[in-house]
Amino acid sequence: MDDGTGLCHISDLNDEGRTIVVSYPDGTMPDGINDLTLINVPFSVDYDSNTSIENILSPEVRERMSKTNLILEEYETGMLDEREAGEALFNHLFG
């Protein structure tokens, strides 16, 4: 966020999930968070606690998240084994 607060959205398979604070503007982290890797997001977000995260993400980001979720769901349901799922995720994320 613009004030330096770090947020993380954890999605579930029902397009819901939860958003949690992972770092404060002063650089400290809430209890229970021991390690944090920051990833630059290619756009700015005006945070409104009444808006769902799906409504503020770009279509490209939502599409990439959907593909990741699909691969994980296929693994969890047994359609992909561990190796296949790992390869699919690697190719999707880094290929």
C-alpha cells in the first residue's frame, strides 16, 4: 500500500479468501509471520476495505491466478501427479 503496509490475499477455490496484513509501514511484521518475500506488483491499488480483491486486480493478474489455481486443483483431485503439477507450475510461473 502507499503507506508501506504489506497485504497478502490468500484465495480459495470459491473465488473468496482473506486478506491479511503481513508487514507494517515501520517494517515490522505481525505476530505469526516470520519470513516475508516482497514481490513488486505492476500497478498501484487504492485500498478500500469494502471492495473485494478480485475487483481491484487487473484481468491479466486474475488470469494468471486462475491458471495457478487450476493446476493446484488438478493436483489435489489427482488429475496430475506431483511431478506433473510441479512441471506445470514451473512452466506457468517461469516459462
